[in-house]
Amino acid sequence: MQSRCDLLLQLSTTGFAMDDIRLFLDTHPGDTKAIELFNEYAKNYAALEKEYTENYAGFTSYCSNNDCNMWVWNDYPMPWEGDCR
């Protein structure tokens, strides 16, 4: 199992790469290599998000709670609170 900070870093960098490719695809919608690359990153992002959610908590407030009877979104420091330096 990866540390919480390592997973957050990987999610952040993977998400950034996906945003960058998405912007490229906005102007080059027929570029099949870029589409394949985006899909590769999206698959990796989903796996990282699943690992984070299963081991820590929801990655966003839109994720389902680990415990249906408790709100766990704020059980961990938020990324901007400097926990993972």
C-alpha cells in the first residue's frame, strides 16, 4: 500500500497530465495517439483514485463514504493544509 501523500502526488500529476492532453484534444480532436494517451492516463487515474478511496477516504466530496453512517470527508487534512510536504 502506498502512503497517502504518495497517492495524492500521483493523483495530482496524473490529473494535470490529463488536463493538458484534454486541452490539446480540444484543438486536435482527431489525434488518435493523444486519445490513446488520455485513455491510458484516465485508466491509471481511476486505479489510483480507487486505491486512495479504499485505503484512506473519498478523494473528493462526491465519493461515497466508507461508512454509510458517518461523514468521513474531513477526517484527513486537505491537500492545501500542507500535510504532504
